[in-house]
Amino acid sequence: MNVQEFGAGQEASPAEMARSGLLLMGEGAQVSAHAIFVPADAQGVARRVEIGPGCRVAAYAVICGGTVLREAAAIEEHTLVGKPERGYAVGHVYPGAGAGTVIGAGVVIRSGAVVYAGAEIADDAVVGHHTLLRSFVTVGAGTQLGHHLTVERMSSLGASVRCSPGSHLTSSCVLADRVFLGAGVRTVNDRELIWRDPGRQPELCPPRFETGARVGSGSVILAGVTIGAGALVGAGSVVTRDIPPGSVAYGVPARVRRPRGQKEAAS
């Protein structure tokens, strides 16, 4: 949809969006007069914004074209939702093209959070203060993301996942249902740290966390590692190889110590 009255990146008020037909609001939705809309992406393509029944958009939230808020979603102050990706990353230049961004029913996006275009957040999830979700991230129902968390593009988080504050999930990470990450967990997807090398492209291999896996605070999970279903990784570990399902591992580098639920033998 192209709407000539809105240029690329031009801001619009709720009233201007409604007059243009680019803002649909359900019954009981509340949008602050100080909310800001950016309907057209960097290529000048304008997209409609849909705000479902009972939603709340607070003052100074910025909502970009293509965003859909399902019933009773809450967007707090100074958030940015639906931002198009623009610039260089991992061998590609992104042109600032918009995309559909879906915020599920009952979702809360807390103040200062940034959600890029193409992200999808399922019902009843919570995105913490100043957390960043890059392009095409998916978040499952009931998941809770702490504050100051970074989730890079194309990562997939399942249902009822818990990510504590200050963690970093590298591009294309997969977290299955009920994964629990402690605070300050770091993930790596590039074994050789290749950056703009004209002679070669990085072979990215993100970590994977299977159903119910738990990783303690301050751990580092290296490229290509799988944390098995129900496994527990102790705080401060550096995980260089796969951790089998149902096991307990810790250390630098992390080693499997025992099956989960079995007490450690006395020394």
C-alpha cells in the first residue's frame, strides 16, 4: 500500500493515521495522543497499523507500519515496535523494508523495548524494559523476557521460556519450550569470528536449547552446541560441546558430572 501523503520515515499522529485509513482500532483500545506512528518504511511503502480491542498504547511509543496488536496487548512508554532493518549485517545490506509485526493478545512490551519488523510475539508473553528483538524473531506464548536482553535476528523462542536479564541470544538461536536461561548468558554462532572478510563468508552455527533445558547465570554457549532436553548447566560454565539430555554439567570447559536428579558423590 502506497500513501503519497506519508513520505519515507515520516511521523504521524494517531489522528492523521486514522484520517488516512492506515489505523484500525478495536473497541475499547486506548492510544495516547502522544503516541507516534511511522507508516512508511525507508522505501516509501506505507502499511496499515491494526490495534485490537482493549489494547493500550502509551505516550511516546513509536509504532511502525505493518504492526498488528491483538486483543488487550499493552505497549508501554518509549517503546519502538515494527522498526524496519537497515544497514549491514553478516554479509547482507538490509534496505529498511517494512514487514508485518504481530504482537499477540495480552502481550506486554515494557518501556524502552525495541521490536524490529517481522517479529512475532505470541499471546501473554512479556518483553522486559530495554530488551531488543531483532528482525523476524519469534516468541512463544507465555514466554517472559527479562530487561536488557538482546535476541538477534531469526531466533526462535518456544512457549513458556524464561530468559533472565542481560543475556544475549545470537542470530538464529533456537530455544524450545520451557527453556530457562539465567542472567548474563552469552551465545556464539561463529567459530572463527569472521567479519567483512572479502575472501570468505562465516559459517554460522547457532546453539540449540532443547525442551526444558536450564542454563545458569554467566554461562557461555559456543557455536553449534546443543543443550539437551532437561539438562542443567551450572553457573559460569563455558560449554564447548553438546550436553546430553537429562544431565548436569558445569565447569570451564563444562563437563558432564551426573544425571540430573542424582546427588553428586562425596569427595
